[in-house]
Amino acid sequence: MKNLAYTLVGIVFGITMTKSEAISWYRIIEMFRFESFHMYGIIGVAVVLSALLLFILKRKKFKTLEGGFVEHKGMELRPKRHILAGSIFGLGWALLGACPGPIYVLIGNGFLIMGVVLIGAVFGTYLYGLWMDKLPH
């Protein structure tokens, strides 16, 4: 049952990303050059909609697929860490034209070269897991 739910959410995510042109390298470059509001609008709608849905799900005491209640645990803000991490993420996003979620959507749309990006992302995550204890958190 969980796999079906995840698959359906993934399909809706892929269609939404494709139809909104959020996977377009040109749209991403326009965003980073501050030439168009398109991507900022998509991100803004996603943030507001997610916050609203999270509020409703928590208030109505919805349960997760694992049986627990929907909850959100805050994160301690560490400006140096978050600025560095955001810069690395943004640089990769601008250079490759994809952040982690849309990599799968791009592969699904036939851009098989993004498989190389996926392998790099998985390898980078693996390296982080190896070095996590040695990094300043």
C-alpha cells in the first residue's frame, strides 16, 4: 500500500514539475539571473501550500502511513552552516539545471544523461555518510 501511495505522489510530482516547466534549464537560469518571476512563483506557491497542508494535517490529527501523527520538528538555525550548504546546493542547481527531486523527473522525461547526475548525487551522499563524524555540524 505504501509503495502505491509513494508511486502516485511521484507521478503527480513529475507531471507538475514537467507542466510547470520547473525542470527547464532555461527557466532555472532565468531564476538565477533574476530575469523572470516564474520559478520564484512556483517555489512560493509550493512553500505556502505545504505550510497550509501541514497546518491542516496537524490540526485534524491525520496519521502517517507508518501510523504516527503528522508532526514537524524544528531545526536549530546555524547561519554559517546553512549559508555554506545553500551556496553549494545553489551552485550545483545552477550548473546542472536540477536539484535532487527533478533529477528523477528529467530521467523520466528521457534526459538519460541525468543518470550521471543521479550517480554523482548518490556517491556524494555516500561520501557524506562516511565523513559525517569528521565534519563540523
